[in-house]
Amino acid sequence: MGSCLSSSKVNGSNSNTTSNTTTTAGTATTSGTATLTVNNHKKEPTKMATKTAAKTEQKQSKTEGPQKQRNTVPMVKLRDRTNSRRHSSIPCGKRTDFGYEKDFDSKYTIGKLLGHGQFGYTYVATDKSNADRVAVKKIDKSKMILPIAVEDVKREVKILKALTGHENVVQFHNAFEDENYVYIVMELCEGGELLDRILSKKDSRYSEKDAAVVVRQMLRVAAQCHLHGLVHRDMKPENFLFKSAKDDSPLKATDFGLSDFIKPVLPSVISYELLPNLDAARKNFLLAGRKFTDIVGSAYYVAPEVLKRKSGPESDVWSIGVITYILLCGRRPFWDKTEGGVFKEVLRNKPDFRRKPWPTISNGAKDFVKKLLVKDPRTRLTAAQALSHPWVREGGNASDIPIDISVLRNMRQFVKYSRMKQFALRALASTLNEDELADLRDQFDAIDIDKNGTISLEEMRQALAKDLPWKLKDSRVTEIVEAIDSNTDGLVDFTEFVAATLHIHQLHELDNDKWQELSQAAFEKFDVDKDGFITPEELRMQTGLKGSVDPLLEEADIDKDGKISLAEFRRLLRSASISSRNVASPTCRKNSRKL
């Protein structure tokens, strides 16, 4: 397959954001490089988008007062990189063989135009073999000036292929090309945008029950993306369409123009077997990885860590939290007349839960939104955790909850912990009740395929295989099971599972009083005589170890007095935080969308 190469590596942006016209036909995002959307509506809005913008302004003026009638943030323009460097007179897109099928015209008939952007058009088309109607995005190769534009198209097709089959993602049918165009054939969605349905509701609000149904579908998309090594990076109502106009129509994610793959930084030349030989700093860098360093997305939905240039999958959950807030009260949680003002609100302020209608909204709904709009991404719920929350789960069941990628990563991290840290985590796990472990129970049940109450080696192998960015050898899976399996029966029970998968950072950040209580209870499982210290004798007694326990003491005994205090024990637990949730972008796109 041919490709278009430049003389130097281009570390540009996901460039298919210049004109992101979402229509009733799935997605009309097309590849470009010059513009970032930071307002609440479309880039280069179509007639439908303009109508939506007008409706939104009308609604916002009623809630924000006369001085805030204008509710859109000015669109930010980037320097058009197509003119910023020399390039061949023949566009890169025209010189590229994408490797797609070449017989589009023999299989489809193009019909009504649904939307357009700077680099392409979206049409309704008819499949000649069965008369089915589909959506076709037709992208002009001559507009793909630079290699990055070509890569954007390839990446979008790759993402659609990876996610197709999920009921809440627009279905990908095929990709074609000819001399002048690339054609992406997708499912046709004719039920309209989520944004339009919000605005059609009384006071632009959903009932809690209806909102939970919508939010559950968005979270399932996010969780599936993260499990496939993807971050969506632009979750907002405009990027979700309904399959049909029916009230119970499934919601479909349609626009993956800003999405990108994530994977560990661990180079292919360094195997797990070599990791023990690396110094701690280098090992942590390789395993924890980097974050996305570019600023992308839409201003009202952008997460604080995106603005700080350190974002990952957690940013999708923040955006869904913003959408949930809007669904429930009809207002944005962070608002200002200017783009800069919006960003200051996001970084500094908390959402208002006192203004009407929040006093009449259930505590469960408020708790859910607050846990999604936590500014520290390490403390924020993951998408899979959010699906286990009682408010959003009502009416659903555990089988709808996908495996949480952070749970798999915490298990991998558990293997690397010292034996003392593993013992401490097992003690902490035993202090938690079933309600506090609801999300981990869902995860355990998702992995325990035969529902016999334990996880076998084969079940663990199947679960870890779903974490696509990591491809573990069977020997590594065995090592993980052996590390978690404290009673050495070859199986992982729920208590052992909890010890290896706890989100420690969430425990000690979300509720400090609760953390103090739980960590002290875990400490007292070792401190038999209740004198405030764990001695070598007590440690030997509680762990069942024979011989010297000095190596275990060494890590926790900071002041080297030969025993472990409560403060030292808590420090040991906190060090087992969720570094495994740090994920890396293989192509951190620096300076790609400066705001």
C-alpha cells in the first residue's frame, strides 16, 4: 500500500476538526488542520446546526439573563499549516493509495446531501445490492495537503472498524477510494441530535429516569473506547445521534474526529523480563507513560487536565459529567461570555447544586454528577465505575457493564508491589463492605464467566486480552494470578481480587474521614496489642511468614526504628495509588490546537 511521506516526521494534530458537521447521517467530520471548535456548536455550521444554535441562544437567554444572551464562544482559528510549510504541488492525498476498495460506484448510488465541511460532504446513499440506505462521507483527496491529513483519515477508519458492532456506536460498513475521493460508508442515523432533543424538552431538561438512560449509553461508549485503547476527546451532545425518531431509539456516537489511540510507552525492545533490571525512575516512566499534551475538544465540555496538557481517558468521563449536569438542569455547569472565562471556571470553580431545580433532584443524581466532575482525574470515577453507580445503573444490570481498563491495569501493577504492600492492601480490602465494593463486584462478575465465584487462569487470560494496548504473554498472566492468589489454590476469589484492584487514590481523596477510618482498621489487623505500632513479631504472626521479616519492614519503616507506625502504614498504602491508570499517547500531539 502506498503512502505519502514528508522529509521530516510531522507531530501535528488530529486534523479532522476543521468542519465537523454532524447530520442525521452519522458523522460528517472531515479532515482538515486549521480550526478547533471551542464553542457549543458546529464548526462551519450547516443550516441545521445554525438552527440549533439559534434555539440554544434563545434557551440560554432565558436562564442566564439579558447580559448573557450570547451563549457561544468565538471559534478559535489556528494558523493554517497547509500554508506554513513548503509542499509538493500535488497534494499528499492525491499521491496516496489508502488501500481501500476501488469499486464504490458499482456498489452505491449517492443521493441527498446531508451536510458538508471544508474537506468533504456527507450524503445519503443506497446500497445497490439490497436497496438499504446508508450514510457516505466523501472526502476530497486534493484537500489533504500534508501527510497528517492522510493519517487523520486512516486513523478515523481504523477507529470506526475497532468500535463497530457496539450498539451505541455508528456502524462502519466499508471504506472506498478512487483517484479523487475517499468514501467512508456508515450506518444512517435519522433520529436527530441529542442536543436537539435536549432543547425540545420543557426547560431543556430531561427527567432523571430518561437522563440516566442517555448517560448510561454514553458511558458504555467511553468504556468501550478505553478498553480498545482509545480516548474519544470530544464527548458532547452534538456528537451523539439517535438511530431513529422513536423515544426508545438507541443513542449513537458518531464523531471520532478528535479521537486517538493510547498505549503504554513501554518500547517493544524492552520486555517485561528486563523491567526488574531498570532503575525505579526509568521503570516508572516506561510503565506509567505520558499523557496527551495537546488541547482539543469543545470549551464547555473540556476537562481541567486537558487545559493543563496532561489528559487521558478520564477526560471523557468529565465531559459526560458536564452533559449529565445539562440534562438534569438545562444549564451548563461552567459558563462565561468568553472562552478564557469558561476555562477559568473549569479550572477554579465548582458546579452550582443549590440553584433550582437542583434542590428537587435526587441525592443519587447529584452524587453521580459530583463524582464525574472531580477536578483531579485520578480521583474521578472511570467510565466503568460510573456504570456501576446506583443512579445510572437503575434499570440496567451487571451484564451491561464492560470490563474497566483501570482494573486490569491495577492488577498488572499489583504484581510489581512489594510483599509488604500486597499484605497491606489485602488488609485494607477486608475492611470494606459490599456497598463500598459495588463497582468491583460488577468487575469481578464480568471476568468470572462461569459465575462460580472464582476467577480461573483462563478467565483472567480472556479478561487481560481485552486490554488491547497491552499484549501480555501467557507467562505474565500466570504471574499476575499467582501474585493475587494469596491462598495459592490457583483461583482468584473476590477478596483477593479487591486487594489487587482497589483505587486507593479515590479512597483517600473522595472521603478523608472514611479513609482515616478504613486505613486504621487495616492497620489494627496487624497491630495485635494495639500499642500503635506493627512489630516484626506481629508482622510474622499475621502474614504467616517464616524467617526474617526485615525486608518487609524496610519499605514501610521510614524512621528506621524497627517498627511501623500508623502514619507509615498509611503512607505505604497511598504509595499504591493508581499509577496504572496513567496512559500514554504514542503520538502526543504537541501544540496542535492552541487555544
